[in-house]
Amino acid sequence: MSSAMIHILNGPNLNLLGQRQPEIYGHETLDDVARACAQLGQELGLQIECLQTNHEGALVEMIQQARHSAQGIIINPAAYTHTSVAILDALSAFEGPVIEVHISNIHKRESFRHHSYVSTRADAVIAGCGTQGYLLALHHMAHVLG
């Protein structure tokens, strides 16, 4: 089997990873995460495409594009986790596995962060493992796609 394409999609403010609230999100940048994911993806026989946007509609379009080019989606929708039915609807139209990732444990934070629209579609949720959550998600994705 040729290597599966996995889209790793990141929502608003994740471009500030390593700069914004490092006590919560750590010191790694999104570029560091992308490099680590690409390296692990190669080891697991997966092709990785990492994308980030601060715009809800752009994230919806990334999900729609993944329908034609990806076998799986790993998504950290950031603040849109708690607000976006549009992202949920786009993910519901994607036929492959979806893994939701959060760097922080959203259940230990403000109460409005405890609800995730995305979780109702996600096949797995990883929260509170820092940026290692992306790597855990890749391992699980490789297992699921077998």
C-alpha cells in the first residue's frame, strides 16, 4: 500500500505556539511540531501536510480539500473547538478517521472550553499531552489505517 496522506490542521493562534502562554502551551513552535510530525510520519509510512489558519472559513475549506487528498485528519481547532458547527459539519462530510488534538487539557480550563463540537465527530481525542499529542495522534492514525 502506498503511504497514506494525513492532513494536520491547526486553528487560530496556533501560529503563536511557543510565544503565547508558554506556561500552558510550552515553548515549541508550530514549525517544531510540523518537523516532528513529518519525521515521525516518514517512520510510520505516512505523508504529512501541516496547515494552520486563523480563519474559520479557511479551516472549513482545508477540511473540504482533505476529502479529495487525505486518508485521515488530525485537527487542533483551537478556540473553534467550542464554537464552530461549520467545522463539525465539514468534518462530518469527511469519510476517513479524524483525531482531535489539544495541547492543554481543555477539561482543566475554563468551563466554556469543556464542550467540543468536534468531539462529536472525532474518532479519538487527545488532550493535555502537550505537543506530544500530535505524535500520539500520528501513531494512532497509523494503527487505524493499518
